[in-house]
Amino acid sequence: MQRKLAAGNWKMNGTRASLAELEKIAASRKAPAIDVLLCLPATLLSSASALLAESHLMIGAQDCHAEPSGAFTGDLGAPMLADAGATAVILGHSERRAAYGETSDAVRDKARAAHAAGLTALICLGETLAEREAQRALDIITEQLETSLPDTATPETTVIAYEPVWAIGTGLTADPDQIAEVHGHLRRLLTRRFGTEQGPAFRLLYGGSVKPDNAAAIFAVPDVDGALVGGASLTAAAFLPIVTALEDSR
Ligand code: PGA
């Protein structure tokens, strides 16, 4: 059984002053029974990893290039993120799929690069509201899962986050039946591709307006192994109750 995972996504937020929140999160638990990961802006990775060297808290990045290094002005390669202290990287977040036209093919190449650098790839997928209303959610998710996962994916190197686009940053969350339907579907697809030992071992996170007051209901849904939390991961006050809810759901 894999440990459950509470992951935060700070997006384009945070300066060194925000490291105080990380310290509070780290100080709240000595040896939690779940994994806790915060994906920070790349500018904070080195200082955060120095600060958290003795702590259980893991840090990650939010994107990487598919090449390890080279003439790619403004980009960051996976080995650079690992060198700065990241152990994981978010890939294929809907904000990047929408704003930069990132395709599932590109996400797969980035995930392969992340794996080569020893990083866990936290691969995001999810449908838009228009796709859901057109009854296409499961088709979209199937395509995204099948294309975005490289053959280097294993339950140890890869985590999947289902994030319905319409629920991100909107205060709307998918209801438990919707989450159960998608997570069950993802589980079947993973088991078909990776077999009955590995398929069930992949961690499936839900993301999209996860907050202290809805976390317990979301964690009670079958096949939800944790959360990817945006806004509510920015402060210890909002994030720690979500960590507690996940611990209590075990
Ligand atoms: P949110 O973001 O929790 O602020 O909705 C989730 C995400 O984008 O990962």
C-alpha cells in the first residue's frame, strides 16, 4: 500500500517571506503517516530545501522542460530542479495546458525527463466544463491518461491528479459521485495498462477547490489517495486541517 499524499501547489505565489508558512507546516508533525509535498515556485526551491533538510516535508516544482539542458531561454530542466532540492514536479497542470498549449504528448516527454532525473512526476488531467456538459469527460480523461504517461511510469515514480478544470480556483468542487466515477475509471485504465499489481498501487489525487471544510468528504470517496491543493496550500492555517483530514481517512 502506498502512503496517501497531501500535495500543495503554490502556483506563481510566494517569496522568501512565505518560507515561514513552510516552517509552520513542517513543525506541525514529526513523522506523519502520510506524505506531504509542497510544489513551490522554482525561486524558492533551494532556500526551502536548506530550511527543510531535517523535516518530513517534501518539496517539488511545477513544470520542467523535456530536455535536461540546452538553449531554452527561461526554461528549467528536471536535473536542475532535482539539484535545487525538488523530489517531484507537477506536469500538465490545466493552467499550463490552457495558457501554453501543452499537449499530452509534451507532458509525456516532460514526465520521462522528470523520471530520468529521479523526480516523481505528478501528472494532472481533467475536463473543462464544456467537455463535461457534452458528456465527454471520461473520453477526455482517457486520452489524457493514455498519452501523458510515459512507459517509465510506475506507482513509485508517478502520481495522477484528477483536476476538473471548472473546479480549479472557482470554489466549485466535483461532487463525491463525480469524483468516484472518474477515479474508478482511472483505476481501471491503469490496471489495464500496468497490470493488477501496479495499477491499483498508483496514487490518485483529487484537486480543485479542496478546502478544510470539504476535505473529509472528498477523502471518503473510494480511490482517492490524497489531494492536490492550490489556494488552501498557501498558509499553514488552511493546509494543516487538510493534512489532518487525510491522516484521519486512513
Ligand atoms: P485550487 O487549485 O485548490 O486553488 O482550486 C488546485 C490546483 O490548481 O492544483
